[in-house]
Amino acid sequence: MSVGNDVPRTLPDMTSVALAVTDGMLHFELSVAHEVFGSAPDAVAVPWYDLTVCGPGTVPFGPFRLEPDHGLDRLRDADTVIVPGWADVDAAPPAALVDAVRAAHEAGARVVSLCTGAFVLAAAGLLDGRRATTHWAHTGVLAARHPAVEVDPDVLYVDEGTVLTSAGKAAALDLCLHLVRLDHGSSVANTVARRLVVPPHRSGGQAQFVTAPVPAQDDHPLTALFPWALERLDRPLTVEDLARRAGMSSRHLTRHFRAATGTTPLRWLLTQRVRRAQELLERTDDGVDAIATATGMGTATTLRRHFHRTLGVPPDSYRRTFRTRAAALPEAP
């Protein structure tokens, strides 16, 4: 992933989400967004998103037909606008869609593209001077057609504040969960991920998926290692500890780790420690010293340094943000 501002925003809560659809969209990405934002899991007590589908009339999606709730002009009223994948990257997206997406951003909406939906955002000029990504098979085309865009072919998604783009296919789900994490915190995002039977956060980028076979889960040498490590984040685990548990040399472990996650063992461990710290800050009254111990960071100073470097905000501010949001919510019946 690549995040320009991976912290809770000071913008008003992003309660309304509009899916921008038209002929030529991909139904997988549309379905992903609808599944995440359409209804909250039973275990989530926070008010969920108000989702609408906006399009220029009945929209064909392969063998399906979609009846939008509103026209494209209603995009400008949404807090967040999501543009699903665009099927034919060689064809120019409809001018009405491009204009509506641009107008929504000018009106203050957070605009998100999934997979090749980035071509719509680029046509609207929203990616000029920004980093962005799309499906790895089309990053070259995007960069050549829109030279003002800094295309990153290796990440799962890019967060540039009010403009966010995802890589191909399943990376759309990574970005949708990232949005939930920004709006509601890690605990809620984790609950959504569990309902969808996916990891709440994947390290690394899409480079690991380019023309590389994905091993069956049961056969992968690290299948048992990940949950083992997550259960021991309170310990000062080393690469040697992980290698010993996996039954391989440190060098082989690092190679397998990069192939599976796109990052190093220690970087992966640090990311998981920060994620665990986020959950504890949201869900407990534990002090920073206790959380540093529980996440294996040792001292509050170390925790604060890594937390701020990773998320751009200190632990105390992060806790205040999400405690304030939680306190403002009505009690569950």
C-alpha cells in the first residue's frame, strides 16, 4: 500500500457513499464496494454508511442490469464517491461520468477509484500531480496517457487524502477496508474483514502478484507462521525466532516472506504491532506503557516513535479521536 495520510481525518464523518456507474463498468469492483458499504456487520454498533448508486439510467453489467437510485448529478451531494473498474481502458470514459466525478470532487467529496476506475479519475484531471495506481496490467497505459500522474505500479492502493486509487481486483477490497479503518478505526475494519473472511490488512504491493503463481494456502511454508507470530506480538521476536519456527534459514525465510507479503519479516512484524496498538487504544483504557509492553515495543518512547512514523499521529491523539467518535454515538439497544 501507499498512504499519504493514513490517519483519522478532521473532515466531517464520511457518512454518505455514492457509487458512480455507467455502461462499461466492471461488476466485481462494484459488488465489492456495495458489500462493504451497503450494510454493517451485526457486531458493529456504529451508524453505517448511507449508500446510493448513481448512473445515467439502466446500466448493463454483462449478464446483469442495474437500476441506479439517482442520476450522476447526485454524486456532488455525497461525502465519498467510488468509481468501480472501467472495462475498456482503450476507450474514453463517458464525458458525463467524467464531468460528474470532477464536480463531486470540486464540491468537497472524497473520490475513490477501484482497479481501472483510475482512468476515469485521470480523465477528470483529479490525478494530475498526484501518485496513483491501477491494475498492474494497465499501469503503463495510464502513465503513457496521463504523464502528469505519478503512477506507482507496485502498491495495493494509494491514499492522497481526498483522492484514493486501488490496484486491480482484490486490491479494491483492501482500499475499501482502508476507508472503513480511516472512518471508524481498526476494530470496526477488522470486524468487517472477518465477515468477509479476508485479512484486515495486507502488507506489500501488487508486484508480488504479477505473473507469479499463488501457492495453495495449505502448502505455503509460512501458512502456520503468521498466526503463531500474531499470538506472540508481546514478545521481542527476531528473524531468527521466525526462521526457527518455520524450520528454515533466515535467508530462506526472508525470501519466502517477500514473495508472500512483499515486505521483510521485521517490517511485517512492526506493521502488526502498530495495528495491535491501534486496537488497544480504541478498545481499552490501558496506558501507553502497558500497550508498548503488550505489542512488544518495550517502551512508550519506542511505541510513540513507530506509531507516529507509521500513522502520522501520536497514540494519545489517535485515542482521543476515536474515543470522541465513540462517545458521540447512541448506545446500542
